[in-house]
Amino acid sequence: MGGSTSDIQWLDSYKLNVNNTLVDVNIFFKEGDSVPTYQVNITNMSKTTKIILEKIREEFISRVGVGVVELSDQGGVERIKDEFRREITFLLRQYFPNADEKTEEMLINYVIEQNLGLGNIEILLKDRDVEEIVINSSTDPVWVYHKKYAWMRSNVIIPTEGRIRHFSTMIGRDVGKEITSLSPLMDAHLLTGDRVNATLMPISTHGNTITIRKFSRTPWTITTMLKNKTIDYYSASLVWLCVQNELSVLIAGGTGSGKTSMLNVLAGFMPPNQRLISIEDTRELQLPPQLHWVPMETRLPNPEGKGGVSMLDLVVNSLRMRPDRILMGEIRREKEAEVLFEAMHTGHSVYGTLHANNAEETIMRLTNPPINIPKLVLPALGAVLVQNRNRRTNARRTLQFAEITKRGDCNVVLQYDISRDKMVMANRMATINSTLHLYAGMSDEDIDNDLIKKQKILRWMVEHDISSLDKIGMLMTKYYRGKLNVK
């Protein structure tokens, strides 16, 4: 590692199992470094074995011409992996005739990942605590964003710019996307759902880049958010009240604040007898299987500029699909927002995300270019929920819950107090109460009692660890049928 032991501050260490390849992860701070180091070491493979595997890899390439086949075969990387598994097995048995079945499988997977997969990036993808993986160039180590320790340099290095470009091309081909010198920017996703952005030189002047935002294998639910103190019980019950009574809600926040995760949580409160249409650039939402849900995803045009399906196309089309509720990944442009607010005015409930740091800024963003919605239409929106990530502590919290007044302003009802790590009452709720009086026949007392009941259910869910999408879907089904009794 370099440096004496006294120069190193050890932060964490744990093990990963990547296709039977055992990996040690060590996280430490070296004296003089600006950020911690994230170090991965394969423990059940000797240096000699790695050298032999590299020789097998080179022989494998020369025998089957992987580079050519990989880029021309329309079946995708997964099909190629299956086709050449036999070829690799044949080569491995020549060099490792005494390997047992488990060892042989581990070596086969290693060679496939190094040649047809993403190499050592595959190890980083398997670490549940790593949220983001960034390749900046071949001269810079791969960076990772860790749930506990934020940004760190890893000991993984991609040796050439050509290899980075090869990874980008391979990722794109598998999902019908393309990255070339004429089209040097690409948004795509891995087959596992992880979001990928790639850029080519000279657009990124230091080198080719790949940014992978990992898709949560176990999606956030209201239970996990309550356990992690991302949201408190009263705020959660208030959001549930809004969703149940079909008030439209926007979730605002900065990058990485958990907007999409909160949208996923909010959707879990929806009744199963209503039709949901979700619209995203890259598929991220994961909803309970009990919901009547149709997910839709945009598509970029081909190199000739044809075949593109925009967010606006999908929003307009969704209104012809008899939706009760529309979920939109992110509102960015005027036309999209116009159609969504028109949908609200015609009786559809709309839920989406927006980049804004607080409730007041949300109103400013909606009513100014490039979105530019007239303030007069804003009262169709019921509430704004603002998420925040503290960059110093990396803690995610709900920052504000605000209702939209009849004049299109925001009334912040709940405000997070960072000094006490607690949500506090900022102002009396009036507009939402008035709406519920009119359309649900609920008095102020009814609303208060309903919020108390919802908090009781949420506490019961946390106590009994009702945290999977399926369990939450079943519980909400019972709730809306009037058959949920918690003690």
C-alpha cells in the first residue's frame, strides 16, 4: 500500500462474493490524501493464476475474434457470453485440469467479466454500499461514491482510453443505444437497471468518461425511510393523506437528495384499483406488484434523427390510456409541464420530481423559463415535498412539506430543523384542509384523527418490519378495503 501503518487511518473493511470470486474491501485514509482510498483485493486467486488467466484471455480473443463479434452481433453481450462459455471452458481445462467444478466456474466467470463484461468494475457494482461509480479517464483511478464515506478513489484503473470507449460501446449496444465520434454523449442503462452516462473525447477533454448510478436492488420503501429518519411519522402520514385523497404532489430537491426514491415511496400509498402510468427517461421506479401500473420510457432518435420518443410524446399519449394517476420522472420543460397541469385540471392526479432546493424555489422554477407555467394554474398542485442531502454528513432528510395556496404561493407547513434533526411545525395548514372539506367531506377533527390513525399504522409497519414492496402492497390493499386492523 505504501507508507507506514501509522500513516494510515483505517475506516472500514468487509468482504464481497462476486460470482464465487472472494474480494476484500478495505477503506482507509492515508496521510496527505484529500479523500479516502477504496481498495479491492481478490483473495482466492494467486498472482500466478491471474497471469495464466490473462494468457487464456489473450488466446481466447485470438481464437474467436471477440472484439469484432461483440460489436456486430445483435443478440447482445449476454448471448455472446453463453456462446463462448464452452470455448473458455475448453481453454481453462488445458491450464487447470485438476480444478473442481466450483473453482472452474469462478475462473470462467472471471475471464468472461474481464473480456466481455466490465472487468473489475463488476466488483464495484456488487458492493451494495457503493451508489455511484465514475471513470474520469485512463490516467485517473476509478472513483466511487460510498453510502458512508462519500467520494473515494479506488485502486481500480482502466488501462487505456480505448478500453473505456469499448465499455461504453458495449453498454450501449446491449440496450439499443449508440456512442460514436459524431454522437459522443450517451444515456443508457445496464441490464441490471443501473443508469449509465458516457462521454467521449474531445467533449470530455481529459479522457473518455463513464458514470454509473446504481439501481437499488432493494428499493426504498416508507418503512426503510422511517427507520433511517429520512422522513418522520407525521410528515409521512400527511403525504399519505394527500395521495389517498388524490392531491397532486411534486417532490423537489437537489441532485442525489432522494427525489426518485421518495416518488417510489409515495406511489406505494396509491390504491390498487386505480391505473398508474409512469413516464421516465431511464426506468428507475419499482412499485408494489399489486398496483395497476404501466411503466413507460423515452427513446432517443437514431443517427438519422428518426424514431425518438420524447417525454412530451409519452405525457400526451398517457392521457389517452385512461390513467387515474400519472407519475413523471422529472419535469424539465414548458410543454411537458403545460400538459401535466392540464391533466391536473381535468381530474388526474400527477406526481413528479423537480430540481429545486426548497418550496419557494420550486414555485420560482415552475413560473420562470424554461418551464414558465402561469402562476394562476399552480393551485391545481396540492403540495410540494422537498428532499435534502447534507453534503457534510451525507444524511438525507425531508426538508419541507408545503401546500400550494389559492394564489399559487407556497405555505410551508413543516420545516426540518437541522440543529435538532427534527421536523417542526412552521405554519398552520389551511388550503389542504379546505380542499378535503370540499371534496372528501372531512372536518378538521376528521383530518387530525386520520393522521393519528396513519401514524399508528406506520409505526406498526416499522415495528413488524413490513418493508418489502410486496408486503407493503398487500397491506395497502387491506387498508383500502377497510380490512386492516393494527394494535
